[in-house]
Amino acid sequence: MKIRVLFFMELIKQNTQNQLVKSLLIIFIGSIILTISAKIKIPFYPVPMTMQTFIVLFLGISFGYKIALATVGLYLLEGILGLPVFSNSPERGIGLAYFTGPTMGYLIGFLSACFLASFIKNDDNYFLIFFKLIFSVSTIYILGILWLGTLIGWDKPILELGVLPFLVAEIFKIFLLTLIAKKIIKFRKFI
């Protein structure tokens, strides 16, 4: 009986270690994919249009809030420490100097967006999924324009600079994610 208990405890320990390694690998690969999505851009000033919002929401839907927050957190930390992971880095600066520029609010909004997107469930209907994704991505833009207005001044056309140019692309990304959400949510089972 004692041997069975020890064997069972060893199996639990190995399973936990395997799960930890798997999670760390997903977080690391996720930060690389987020970096690549930052480099796929249409240049706008002061905020470029990238595929990052798609990936941020994808992470939340597919892997849940713990891995999504860890992935986005790692990505932000990499950028703050000076790795050229952000959209316009190294061309327009690196590290904390770049992070605290016009895009900081949007970057911080990635954390809330992936967290909120993780609450999409497989039994949600498409309308509810679409609504949850709109709400999730809205937090990126709310935090983004709050910081942008603080940085460049509220007398500037903040909505025209930081929101309106991106709306059509965001709706398209959200529509696409809505259609595939029930498929990608199944990735959570592998973690």
C-alpha cells in the first residue's frame, strides 16, 4: 500500500512539472508571436496599426487568463528591459523610454483585454462572444486614449489619432475571432 501511495505522489509531481514546463513554453512562444505581430504594421502616427490586438485576444480565448496575462506581462517586460519587441522599436527607441511613449496606454490595455477575453466560454453564442470581444478590445482603446491625451494634450484630436483609424480593422479582427473562438478555446484542454 505504501508503495502505491509513493508511486501516485511521484506521478502527481511529474505531471505538475510537465504542466509547468508546458505552460512556460507556451508563455515564451506566445511572447515571440506577440513580438512578430507587433512588427506586422501599417504605420500611423502616433500609434501604428498592428496585429497585436488579434493575438492578445487570441491568447486570452485559447489559453485562459493566467497564461495570457503571463505572456503579455513577459512581452511588456522584454520591451521595458530594452529588447526590440514593440512595434516601432528600435527605430523610435527602446526600453522604458519607448514604453512610456504614446503607445503605453494601449500596451497596458493588452493586460485587461486578454484577461477579459479569457471569460469567453465554449457554450457562449456568437453574439455574446462578439460582445465580449468588443468589450475586451475597448479596454485597450480606453487606456490608450487616456494615456495619449495625457501625453500629447487633450486639446489634440485624440479620438482621430488614437481610435478612429483602427475601428474598421478592429471590427474585422473581432469578427474573425468570433467565428473561430469555439475552435481555439479547445487549446485550454492541452494545458
